[in-house]
Amino acid sequence: MKWNWKNWNSGGKVIFVAACLATASMLMDWVDVGFVSQSGLSQGAFLFLGLWVYPVVMLFKNKSIHRVLGVVCSSASIVFTLIYISSKSIQIFNHTVNAAATGAYLFLFASIGLIVGIIKYSAVIPVENNAEP
């Protein structure tokens, strides 16, 4: 697999940047309650990246992404992230506090970017030079 930033259209670039942000979010705090915090890796959120494999591999192979499958993958990523964020609500002194931290929200933002990228993406078909010498 290889990639060529110059040949990707805006959708491909959005997918790539979103994938970089999603991967970086795994190293950030996904849970923070002030005195204790945990990264996405320790929370098992890296499993969410499995939903990103198909669109990213197709991008690197410069092949068309089946839009329905791509949108299903990215929508599932958004839904699972929202479920994760909402599950991190805790009661402190009769107040509900959401303990989800920056990494989870960055991953959610990146997942939304993935949908946008998939919708805008189209593979670049290389033009072969068939001229005879």
C-alpha cells in the first residue's frame, strides 16, 4: 500500500486526517474524574478503530469505497462513541457529571469527519501512457 497526498481528492484527505486524529485520540484521556484519568488504549477504545479499517485501506489502495458500507462503518463509529460518552456519566453530590474526556470527543469529531470524507471521496484512476515510441 502506498499513498500520494497530491492525488487524493478532498474526501481522501479528510479521511486521512480524520484517521490520524482518531489514532492520536487513543493516547489522550478518554476518562477524567480529576484525580484519575485513563487513555483510550486503557479503556479499550482502540477496538473502535476496527470500524475504520475498510475506508482507510481502500484509500491507501486507491480503490473506490462502497459508500453504503463506508457510511455504515463511520455511523457505527459515531454511535458507539456516543454510547461510550453517555456511559461515563457519574453521580457526584447529587449532580450528574460526564467523566468522558477530550480523547473521546476528538474521536467523535474524527468519526464525523470520516463520514464527510467517505461521501466526498472518489478514487483517482491513473492515466496510463499508451503512446508508442
